[in-house]
Amino acid sequence: MESLKNKIMSEGIVLGGDILKVDSFLNHQIDVGFLNEIGKEFKNRFKDVKVDKILTIEASGIAIASITAQYFGNVPVVFAKKSESKNLDSDVYETKVYSFTKDRDYAVKVSKKYLSEGENILILDDFLANGRAAVGLMDIVKQANANVVGLGIVIEKGFQDGGQILRDSGVRLESLAIIDSIADGKLEYRD
Amino acid sequence: MESLKNKIMSEGIVLGGDILKVDSFLNHQIDVGFLNEIGKEFKNRFKDVKVDKILTIEASGIAIASITAQYFGNVPVVFAKKSESKNLDSDVYETKVYSFTKDRDYAVKVSKKYLSEGENILILDDFLANGRAAVGLMDIVKQANANVVGLGIVIEKGFQDGGQILRDSGVRLESLAIIDSIADGKLEYRD
């Protein structure tokens, strides 16, 4: 997605080797007009797929999923929860995900009420690197006996192994930008 | 907002006295079509106000703020962060907020890059009860020498004191539904 590459080029910040920050439009401040472009592009990539519901994970995934849902006929969005909260149902699908950013395992939960057997689920997230969050979300969908019809990622770090692992597993993965290397602050994209 | 009261009546769940769960459309699963109605209503309530940016707090506020921003000319949304993350700038506005739900203080942070002096900020959030989160967000806006032009809340628990404290402080507060009591699972709304 050319406009995404341009956005990353003009606003992205590379830190300490392979960390790319896109806080100005995706992860802290949100450019809602640009997210609409992203939503349209996800619809274009998955236009042949029946989507009953979009699943994402808090926090940055929520804006992407909510804006994108508008291009899929306002299907419901469900966001998996990371933190312990008194208010979450006890009856949940749960999986463990290791976060490299936070250097610890965390529990990811979705109430059983909001994923049903046979539903066609599109998983969306902001970044794909090692793929742990995506694999966790797929595990939750599997526990619900629902179907992962696709996995849509805004920015894939192609130099980490998550994308390869997921493609090898057969899931339909669409990344709007794939970065194959970050060297000296310069990004190389996969064609 | 009549449609919101109807939505709460048909989908809300009252738990343990005064806990109202609206996980089916606001806090876990998101009804994006309905959020568009909420966004339109916020625009209607704040139509005379110049809004440069919308500020909210992760996680549930993100969907509300992002969808609502579309009715304010796609102004940028900034979501305050609760958790410690290696990737957040060190140069932040920070405040402490006590969470009754989680029974602890937590730090709320916004990167200094994304709030600027003189900006007109509309603060949006899902719930208002004791008002601690709203006061924290207002404190962050004040640190940035920006202006809080309004505070928009989807559901206010009018039987807790946050709404009164905020109205007394002079901030323009618009709550789309104000619940004055929850007794025996039945909700009474303020007119």
C-alpha cells in the first residue's frame, strides 16, 4: 500500500536497530482519515471473503478494527483483553502470549459470549513481528470452533519470523506493508 | 439519547449492585453502527465548539473516539496510555489515576509530541462514575497548556459523584445517558 509506505517514510521513527515507531498515526495518536484508507484497503484485500466479525487485541488494534468494520457492513468488532479486570466474564476463551516488547507472558481473553461456533472471523492487528499475538488470537478462534478467514496486518516486520510461520500454516495473511530490513534507519520494503 | 437507553435496556447487564456491563456493544464487543450514532450525537452536543483534537484513554475509549472523530472532520485522536511500555516516549505528560475497578493507582501518560499549547481538546470516554479518569485527562491537558473544550461521556453513573464534581468545576460535560439509580437490576435515568 503505497500511501502507507509514504506515511511511514514521513512520520515513522526508527529506534535502536529494529524498532519502528508509528505513534503519530497508529499507536498513540490516530490519524482517522488515514485509518479509513487502511480500512478500504483491507476490504479490497478481503473482498471475496465472508466476514461475520472482526477480532483484534487491545489497545492499538481497536481503532483499526473499528474503522475497518465500516467497510465490512459494520460487522461487530471484538477486542481481546490483556489485563486482569474484575468486570470481565469468568467464562472466557484464554490463551497465553509472550510479549517481546514487555518481556513477559500475558493472558489474552475473550468472553465466550462474543465468539460463536461457525462464525467467520477476520483478525486484524497493527504489527506482525514474531507472530505471537496473531497465533494467540487464532488459538482463541479455534477454541470457539469459529473460522479464521483471514489475518490482516498493517505493518509486517518481514525480517522476523511471524509472517513466514503464519503463511506456512496456511492462514490467509495480508500485510499492507512488509518491511524486509531496517538498516541505518532506512527501511527496505518487500515488493 | 433515547436509542442509547434502549440499547442499555436490551443489552446491558447489572451485576452486584451498581455494576452495569455493556460488553456487548461498548466495552468488549463493539457495535460500530451504533457507535456511529454516538459519534453523531457527540457532534450534535458539541456543534458550537471548536475541536482540534480528541483525547481519550485506552482501551474502550479508543473506538468511541475514533468513530466520533469522523464527525469532527477527522481531527486526530490521542489515546492516553495506562501501561508501562518500552516503546513509549520518555518525554510525557503524566498523571496518577485511582481505579476502583482494579483497586490500585495507575500512571496515565501522553507523549508531549501529541498535545500542544493552545489546542482545543475534546475529552471522550465510555463511563463516568467517580470521575478520576476524566480529572486525570484534564490534568494532562492542563500540563500541555491546551484547553479542555468539553468532556463527552457515553454513560454517566449519576449516583456517583464524578459528574457533580466536574460540573462544579465548570467544565462543559455532556453525558449521553445519566443513570441516577440502579435498584434491583432496574435503571432510573435522569431526564
